[in-house]
Amino acid sequence: MRGQAQVLNNMGKNQALVGNFNGALVQFQQALALGRSVESRESMAISLESLSSAYDTLGDYKKALVNFREYKTLNDSLNSSEVRTNIARMEESFRRDKEEKMFQLEADRMDAVNARQRVLNIALAVSLFFLLLTAFLLYKVMRTRVRNSKLEQEALRLQSGRLETEKTALEEDLRYKERELTANALFLLKKNELIAHIVERLLKAKSTFRQENQKIVQDIVHDLQASRDEHNWEEFEAHFTRVHSTFYQTLQQRFPSLTPNERKLCAFLRLNMSTKDISTITHQSVNSITVARSRLRKKLQIDGEDVHLIDLLQSI
């Protein structure tokens, strides 16, 4: 219906343009009637304004004024309503803008919260990763250290066992050589005893030989005694040095004031030989050997009885 009223208004304007104002009035009145029926104030305002203009042209000023006043009242009402509508529209627009801004602010805040949460989650994940990586590396390091420690302990155990075996072998070899050296010393002792016995018998039987043979017997006795004194010690010292290669050197460094005879006595005592055996080998009396041992204790700075002379020499 509003569309028909608009069509009638347009038809009336066309009639007015061609000078047919009476025909235009008919069209405008029909359009006004339709506008009133559908309560279209915009359409009614157009129809009233057009009627006022047509009556004015036709010289019917009274109707022109009536229609113009009604048009003015309706138009003012339309303007007031439009203002209110505009205000309402502006308020609604402001409200919507405000809501949109608040929504956007809330969305931005949520985005910021979510972004911060994502950053925190990433930081937590990275921290957890590095924590796990550090724990793994520490585990690997500790495991490697434990394995290396076990390997070192095993190597030390094997080395200790090998060293113990070597030590046992060396000690056994040393004991064997010391037994051999002692046996050699005992052999020299027996040889000296035999030589002494032969010399004693030759000296006893010397007077029974003829005069020219007594000189020969005396020379033999002299040679036997000289051989016993020189070769016995040289042979013994050679064996002793092979077994205890650093004994004399260490003894000389620690006790440089010892005489050659005292060093010989130290060698015999190192083998734990008795005073009697030493006396027989060196052709000295037992009392002389005892005195020499006492003098040796003083030179070795052994004051108390709790320190054994032989123990000290065997530790060198």
C-alpha cells in the first residue's frame, strides 16, 4: 500500500508538470487517502505538500493553507520523531560500539591471557625439557663415573694382585738367594774348618818329616791360611752383592763412619749368622766378635735393647 501511495504521488507530480493541476489534485488526494490508511506519515507529508502547492497554483489559497498547515504539523512531528530516532540510533550505535569495544577489550585481554599462558606453558615445557636433559646428562655422567670407578677398582685389584704376585715371587727369589748365600757361607765355614783341620794336622806332623820337607809343609800351611783369608771373603762378598745389590751403598750413605771390617760384620749379621759362625769365617775369637757387635750398635746409634741389631740391618 505504501508503494501505491508513492506511485500516486509521482503520477500527481507528473500531472502538475504538464499543467493538469486538477488531475494532479485527484492523484494527490488518492495518495493521501492511501497514506492515512496505512499510517505512513512520510507518504502523507508528501501528498499534503503537493496538494498545498497545487491549490496555491489554482488560486485556492484557503485549501492551500489548510493542507500546508497540516503538512507543517506532520513534518515537524516527523522531524521530532526523526531526531528521536537519530538519537536513539546514535545511542544504540554508541551502546553497540561500547559493547563491541568492551567485547574487543575482553577478547584482547583473553588473547593476552592466552598468549601469556602459552608463553608460560612454553617456558615450563622448555624448563622441564632442560631439567630432564640435565637430569639425563647427570645420570649419564654418574653412570660413567661409577663404571669408570669400577673399572679403576678392577684395574687396581688386578694390578694389586699382579704386584702381590710379583712381590711374592721377588720375596721367594730373595729367600732362595739368601738361603743360597747362607749355604755358601756355611760352605765357606766348613771349608775353613777343613783347612784349619788340615793345617793343624800338618803342623802336628811337621816334626815327623825330614828337614828338607818341613820347609815345604810350612809353605803349604802358609798358602792354605792365606787362601782361606783372602778368597773366602771375596767369594762371599760377590754372592752377597748379587743378592743385596744396594745394601753396601745404603749402609755407607746412612753410616759413613763404618770401617771395612764393620761393613763385613754388617753383611754377616744381615744373614742372621751367629757370633760363633762369624768367628770361624773371620778367624777371630768369639769375644772379639762380641766386642765388635757392641761397638757396631753404638755406631748405628742403637741405644735401647728394644731395637735389635739384626732387624735394623735386615731393613736396609
